[in-house]
Amino acid sequence: MRPKDWRKGRMGATAVLTAALALCAGGLASCASSGPVGGTSVTTVANASSATLDARLVKGYGKILVTSSGRTLYMLSVDPPGGSNCIGSCAIVWPALAAGGKTIKAGPGIDPVLVSSFKRSDGVRQVLYNKHALYTFEQDTSPGMLSGQGVTTYGGVWWVVSATGKPVTGQ
């Protein structure tokens, strides 16, 4: 259903995001563009107030990275080391794990030497683990979900990240 004032060109930000998510969830090729959504640049971040990395043992995957609230963390296979190619509509579906403060907390099972961050083109400081940019997945609606594992979109494949800092490509 279209918002009431769709035809008048005053579609609200929520409606723009909802429309973008609906299109991108279907895997349309047009969502692979890095252009702005609805005429304005949109940045979505996960856990923006602070970043804490934890490890959780998951059958068939081993110890993988999760947020302090248990949300699974992913990496994009086509990201450059220490950077991100996930901008525009990609950042809506795959929110960046943002480093809220200057310190990123490393929970049990996390090697603090592998934790760092970088400043994205949109100004957000994104968390890195072993030089992999970390993201959550919009369709993981509760802790422990792994629905983004092995998804091919935005020019690459999304993998969960092991506590050793490598992509988990099996399963």
C-alpha cells in the first residue's frame, strides 16, 4: 500500500526506507547501486551508541562474532581490507556495526588485537575485525539468527565471521 501523499512527492523517510527494504529484500539488481535512496543519503548503523564484540559457539559454525545483544555479525566478501563497499541501499539492509566511542569492547573469546575501526565515506566509524568491516543483517530479527549467511547480493557474498577473524564459508 502506498503512503497517502505518495503522488505529491512527500514520501516520508520511513516510507522511503520501507520501500527500499522491500525492493532489496527481493534481491533486485537495482538495489546493488550505491546511489542515495529517495534523493537523500541514508546511513543505517547497528549498535550506534557503543560497540561490544562477543563470540558465540554455534553448531556447525564454531565460534562466531556477535554483538553484545547476540545479533550475528557478517562481512562482505568484496569489501577491501580495512574498508567498506556497502553504501546507499546496501547500508539499509546490512547496517554497519558502528564504533560509538573511542574504545571498542572485546568480550570473552575476542582477540583485542584484531579489533579496530575506520571512518566510512558517510562519516560513521565502523568496527573492523581482522580488517573485515562488520555488519548486522536487517532480516535477522532476533539474537542468534543467521539468515544472512551465504547470501549473494551487492556484488559479493555475506559470511559470518569466526572468532579467529576469518569468514565462515561452510554450512
